Amino acid sequence: MADLEELYREIILDHYRSPRNRGELTDPAAHRAEGFNPLCGDEVLITIIVDDGVLTDIKISGQGCSISQSSASLMSAAVKGKPVSDVRQLIDTFKTLMTVHGAQLEESDVEIEPVDLRSLGELAALQGVVKFPMRIKCATLGWNTLTQCLDDASL
Amino acid sequence: MSIFDPRLVRGDIAQLKRVVNGHPLTYLDSGATSLPPRAVVEAMDRYYALHHANVHRGVYQTAAEATALYEDARTAVARFLNAPGGASEVIFTKNCTESFNLLARSWGTANLAAGDVVLLSEMEHHANIVPWFQLRDAIGIEVRFIPVTDDFRLDLTHLDDLLRGVKLVSVTAMSNVLGTINPIRQLADAAHAVGALLAVDGAQSVAHSPTDLVAMDCDFLAFSAHKMLGPTGIGVLWGRQALLDAMPPFLGGGGMILDVRTDRFLAAEAPQRFEAGTPPIAEAIGLAEGIRYIEGVGIDAIRAHEKQLTAYALSSLADHFGDSVTVHGPPAGDDRGGVLSLTVESVHSHDVAQILDSVGVCVRPGHHCAKPLMRHLGVAATARASFGLYNDEADVDVLVEGLAQATTMFA
């Protein structure tokens, strides 16, 4: 039960109930990418504006569980207004957070540098997800889709 | 109809004695796979310990024993289904999905041409959709769907129109999402009246209600062993002997030939023609033991028990949650099986399943490999609780408690 409360932290439930940056940017200059989790049917659509190397705006739409939707919402709040290079760094850090424990679960000998949780701010609330390996794909859906969006736009 | 005591069955299922997350395991996912009784596991153990040898080849004692056990399993399946032509109509496959692929690739390729129609229903599992789309893409057949009504049944009002140009109707006996039990005999009569054949997906029906191929009058039936107390890795395609005899081989290799030369091969008779390579011998033995277990309890008694349990669950959910929990399926009755697809107001099905897991309840979240149906229902995912003969009312009560916890947490 403790684990369950760790998974469904108040911040996560808050972002699920009131997702930030919800919607779709219609600006023709917006870049867009869609992500799907074929196993569970979760889907996310991300639209972003990048101006002079800075991700100035982001909107997210789609549907899915509390973990996928709140993770995307938390991500949108964390990346908005940041230079693309910082965004890419944050994506890497977050995905490491989602794999460090994954590696520990498999009792891997591979040493992975621990993530500095302070650098993640509110995103650290998602660390409880890694105790539920079946849900890691939910948490990373938005992040992988943002990576796809940046890659597609060669940013 | 005497209803058996599920407690006696529970005693035979080791996994039901487990404690997970501090709670006794409550298994409500028999629609995905069933829990095998001890007898099934022991039959396979005994085979590997004492009788293991390759089938159909050796002349030594254990090879003869293995072959007899494997072929006895075919006989057990034929008996269980009341197959009109007996054991030679029973093909062992890898699972229900492979059975449909065999049907589409072998019968479909040999008997269908561009423009011919295969009629499915909107409540099919992907296993009975994708192989037909693959065939459409290869040879240009048309794939058509019987729609689903707002009360979760097949909409047969325009069946005559839908049947125009149809060579094969392929429909599930029971929906793995809705629990709807479809009128198979009516569909068989309608298909035969226009010269079409009927294939039936029995994955969800064979372990839960009587299967009588003579009464159903279908032409093919596909199902998996692991949903009927047997092991994974083996399924069945049953077909009428005359149809199987006219079908080309599916997979090629050893075991399915009469002769091979450097320029050609001659295929064996059915069913061996469709069983290339060393078959799943232990699994066939496990399947037969699962069938004997079901026969021991009585399939009519199992149906009566699950029907009663489904009615209890539907009324309990309605009493406790009113409109905040929706069950996507017909009301309790003769055409309703033990599958409850739930959506909980403002809680995603993954979260429902996660919270239920924390109290030891196993249900399945997601689209249940039936995305066309989910689109029709207008939901991305449901949490599905499904019954087996070992479930009882106490399991439903634990489910209700867990759902109450989910609604509180996300309120």
C-alpha cells in the first residue's frame, strides 16, 4: 500500500485532474508529433513552437492513464521556455530516472550514475513509477513523443 | 441443474493459495488465461518424467506411449466438442490466433478470390480480424463487419444485405470484451443459406458453456487450451473433414508429408498435413487433462455457476456504484457470459487495475485486442474482470471493495 501511495502522489493526481498546457497549437509554425502505447491504447499529441533555439510554447492532448497524462503535463511545465539543449538534457535525465531502477530490478551489474533528483523538481514525484515496471512505458510516452517531435524537426 | 461447489475446485488450484501484496490472490482474468488445476500440471510432469519421446516416428515403447497420449488428446478434444467426424477433424496449432491464420492462409487462399467477401463482426478479437486483412491485402478479398447494437449484441437486422457475396462468416461465440454470447446456430443457417461457411472463435466459450458442433452446425471452430484450464502453446482448429481434406498445407516441414523428393513433396492427410514439425506433445496431454477436469465438474454446471455469479456481480456493481461504474455488456441472462468490462468514472482503467492489484485482485486493463469494438464503444480502455469455474461471490465482493478504493483515491 505504501508503494501505491508512492505511485499516486498528490502532485501526480493534481496534474491528472488539471493537466497543464492542455490542447493543440494551431500556429502553422508549430511542430507536432503523435505517440501511442499500442499495449494499452494510450495516445498523446504534442505540438511545440521553437523560436531561436528556445521551446517557447507547448500543448499536449490525448488520452490515457493518470501516469501517462500527468507525466506529460509535468513535462510540459518543465520544458516550456527552456532552450532546446536544456530540454534534451532534461529528457535524458528523466529517462535515466526511469531506467536506473529498472536496471536495479533486473539486478544488473551495469553501474548507472544516480540521477540528481533536485534537478528534476516536481518531476521527481514520478520516481515511484519505477517500482511498477508495467507502468514505465506510461510515464515515458510523452517524453519519447517530445524527443520524436524534436528529432522530426531536426532541433 | 446441480451447481457444484467452487471451493472444491479452488483447492485444486495452487495459485489461488498465494498471497500477493498482503492479500489473498483474487484471480479475475480467466478471459486472458485460466489457472490450471493440479491434475493438468501433474499430467504434463508425468509425461516429461516417464513417457517423453517424439511422436509418430519411433517404434520403441516410450515413442509408442507418447504417440498414444498425443493422439488420445485429439480424441478427447473431438469428444468434448461432439465433432461429427471424430479425432481426424482436430488440428493442433500453437494457439487460437494460429488457428485463424491457418484458416485464412490455407482455406482462404485456396477458396477465395478477389471480390469475395469475408463477413466478421465488430466485436471480434484481433486474431479474427488481422489475418483476413492480410489476406485482403494479398489477394483482394473484401472484409465486412456485422455491426454491434447499442445493447451490445450483433445487429442482424440487415444480415441478408451483409451476406451478399459472402463466402465465409467468421464470428466469435462469446465476446472477450462484452461477454455477449452470439446466436451461432442462427448465423450458421444464414451463412449456409447463401452457400457460405461459418467459422467460430471459441476462445471465450469452450471453457464456459457447452460446445456441440453438431448442434452449432458451424464449419470451423478455433480456440486455445490455456483458456480452458490447459497449458499455453497449444490451440485447436476444428474443421469438417471434407473441408480439411481439400485444404492445402499451411506450414511445411517434417511430419506433414507422405513423401519428399528433390523436385516435389506430397502432403499427408489431415490433420497431420497441418502439423509440421514436432508438435506440442506435453501441451496436448495437458489440454486433454484440462478437458477431463471440465468434464468431471460438468460443463453445464460450470455454465450455471458462472451465469449465477455474473448476475450477482452485475447487481452488486449496480448497487454499490450506480452510474459511476459502467459495465459495457448486456444484462444478466442466457446470452451473457462471465466477462465484465468496466469503466470507472474519472479513473482510467490502468489506474483501476493498479489499485485492484494492491489488494490482490487480478483484472486486465486495456483494449483487449478488440480495437474496432472499443472505438464503437467510444472508450480507449476498460478494466476487465472475467470469471472461471473457480471464482465465487467472495471474489466479487473483493472486486467491489477494490473499486470503492479506486473511486475514493481519484475522487
